[in-house]
Amino acid sequence: MKTRPFDVRALLVVLALAASVVPAKADGVQQAPIPKGVTRVVSGAHPNASGGGPLEPPTDFMTDAQREAIGKEVADNVERLRLVGKLAALVPDVHPLFAWPLRLAPGLTDPGYHGISNFVDLDPDFPNLLLDYNCGARSYDRSDGYNHRGSDIFTWPWGWRKMDRSEIQIVAAAPGQIIYRSDGNFDRSCGFNNDNWNAIFVGHADGSQAWYGHMKNGSVTPKQVGEFVAQGEYLGVVGSSGNSTGPHLHFEVYNASSQLIEPWFGPCNNLNPETWWANQRPYYDSAVDRITTGATPVNFPACPTAESPNSQSAFPVGSTIYFTTYYRDQRDTQSSHYTIYRPNGSIYASWDHSGPAAHYAASYWYWGFVFSGEMQGTWRFTVEFESQVYERFFSYGSPAACGIVPETEAQGGPLVLQKIGTSVRLTWGASCSPSDTDYSVYEGAIGNFSSHSRLTCTTSSNTTAIIAPAAGGRYFLIGARNATSESSLGLMSNGAERPVGVISCAPRFSLQCP
């Protein structure tokens, strides 16, 4: 963490017991409601609005009848594979070492995307008698005798939005053979409903099994029972099928003797003598999963409606801009330092904040500032947390930054070409920036991927266009536009940004997607 000079004249310490508390005036400025916890406004402007807090992460359940039915199907599948000589040979006494079972879909670069809400409950008694592998109580049980049997890894922030856009993929934590596959089940569960889940079970070389549950309907790998998967291979998308209160992966492990395994090792793990992770993450894996700028605060509607991040990276003069940070495993012993930098590098506002609770699996905090009389250009918002610095750029006034047109499914739908006689219809997803109101179309010759030139500088805000291409092999690119600028035309296969057109429509000015 960077050190900063201490100046008592510039330090305002506010202890707010509730988000509705309005602190007294300081330096002649009436303070906005401050989020719960301790906020220290170090220097510069004071916020006009604020809020946030924890969000309850998902949980799940499986009835005894469901477990019995699944167990029978798995046993039948294994026996069938054995009888036809397709069951993988066992290598006993060498249990797998798991890699992380989730990843971002291609094209996404969020610093984080998950949290952990529950581990295996190692206390066999119930109810509300909990013990996790680290001697804590990050698990749950039920009055009917159910003790949680796996790791619940939820997607965060905006779990439903991530599910709808297929942003978080489930991958094989270890190589093995598919011994159970279920798909086609309802995937927007908000509670315990006795529905079946979409899931993949993988058998490993030592005879152990890993269960991957609650997948999105229709996302399950097309591979069937008996086929093999490599470590890191795609299995599905995180969803909320079966008995589930929200999108998450339920990861459950058994050894070759069908005994439950807690892959996380710690002082209270009485199931197995060592970790099953190749690189076990810390018990409190504290980090920032996302930072955003927006014109209004995030909206978390009722389950299962997708969240509205209300995030953008371009703001007109006079805007109120909300700065939001999303955390996993936030603790009250940790402090974040926030800074907003003007285009010339000077500090517009700087403040510290720490949460009020010993632990939040998922939390978010925001502050809103009214920008008035400030210089126009590209600004920067940074968050320092646990020795890591996260940053986000945004434009204020002119020129206004553009977003980009989606290049992958997870970004919202890439460019699609359909031949219609001698013409082609181009269809693409909307820009990720709400301030982009139009699109430009470029055409070039295949084989010379810097030859593109503008075909049209407007589609009248439409996300489709019919083009009469030139002769020979042709490629097409779409740029998002606002009143002053044009977006990037995407990345080439080597990861470099595509060059501007031979003849372009407007100066290029792109920032990251909201």
C-alpha cells in the first residue's frame, strides 16, 4: 500500500452508524450520508450521496430423494461403462490436485468475478451448529438434518446479469471421465423447490468424483457420459438450476470410497489429511472484484431479475458521477483508499473507508459527486486495497469516450454476417456505452487487414446494415460513435488494437467498457 502524508487540517474522520446518518458540516461543507463503517475524507471534494452494504450470497439444498436418484444414475453409468470396456482404469492412492473451477468468458477482463459463501459443514449436529475447515462457521445446516456438503462459489457482482450473458464458465478442476450429465432444467431458481439441477460429475483416475452443479440451462458441455475432459476444459456456465437461491457453482467432492471430501485443508478438517487444491486460496480471499463509474447507483432488483449496474465511462458536463467498488471477503480490519484524479493529475477527491462487519462475503460501497466547473477530459478513479491498485478511466465533457461493439457472446453478441443475394446483412450488439448513439461500418480486403476504409459513418442508430460488398474476399468492422468520437475497431489476433481506417469517420477515443 502506498504511504501518504498525514495532514490533520485535511483529515475528516466520520463514524457513521447507519447509511442514513448525515454528519455535521466540516470546512463549511454539508456532508452526504456516509456508508456504514468508518469513512475518512482525506482531501478535496466531499460526496453528495453515498450508500451500499452487504448482499446475501446464494445457498442451495438437495433432498435425500434427489441424492438417492443421482447416486443410482451415477452407479448405473459407471457399471454400463465398465461392461462395454470404456471405464477409465484406476490409479489408486493418488488423488487429484484441483485447479480453480471457474474462469471468465473470452473477451472479459474483470479483476474478479466471484466469492465463496459456504464450505462443507463439518459438524454433524444441527441446526445452527456449524464448523468449517478453518474452525469458523462459513457454512450452513438445516433443521431436517442436512449439513452442507460442498463449496458454494457465487458470481459477483451482478450474478444474474453474468448468467444471462454467460460470463462465468465452469471448467474441469481435474482431468477425468464424465460419469453424470444433466441439462434442460429450469435455471432461474430463487429458493428451494425440489427441481433438478443441470450438472456434470467427473470421475478421476483414483476413483474420486467431483460434482459441478446448478449450471445454466443449455450451457452444459455437449460431451456425454463416458467421454473425457482435460483439466481446465469447459463444462458449462454458472446458473441457478435446482434447489438454489441464486447463481453459483456447487462443487462437491467424494473419494474412491464414496466418502465426502473437504478439498480445503485447515485445522478443523476432519475428513482428509491434506488439501486437494494445487494452490489453495486463503480462507479470506479478500479482493476487489469490480470498480465502476455511473450516472446512478447500481440497482439490485428482486430475484431472478438481472441487475442494472448503471455503469458508464462518458459523462456530460454537470453530471453527478457515482463511484462504486465491489468486494469479496471484505473485513473490518481492512481499509480502502479511493482517489479521483483530474486530467492534469491533480486530486479532485480522496477518501478512505472500511466496512463495519467482521466479514462480508460480498459487499459494495458507492459515493456520488456533483461535477461542476471542472476541467474536461479523461479522468482516473483508483482504489487501493490490500496492496493492490485498481483503476478506471472515464471522460468528462468533451471529447466523450466511446465504448466498443461486442466482439464475443459474453460482451453482448458479436458481429454476424448473412448473405442476401449479392448483398450482405450485418448485425451486431449495441455498444457497451449508453452515450454511443450511432455506428460506422468499415470494409477491407481479406489478406490485408489494415486496408479497411469507411463505407458509412452512420446507420441511423441501427444495429444492422445491408451492404453491397466489393468484389473478392472482404471483411467488415463496426465502430461505435458518439457526437465527437469513434470507438476502437477491436483487437487483432495478436492482441494489438486494429489500426484506424484508411479513411475514418471520426477521431478514435475509446475507454474500457462499463
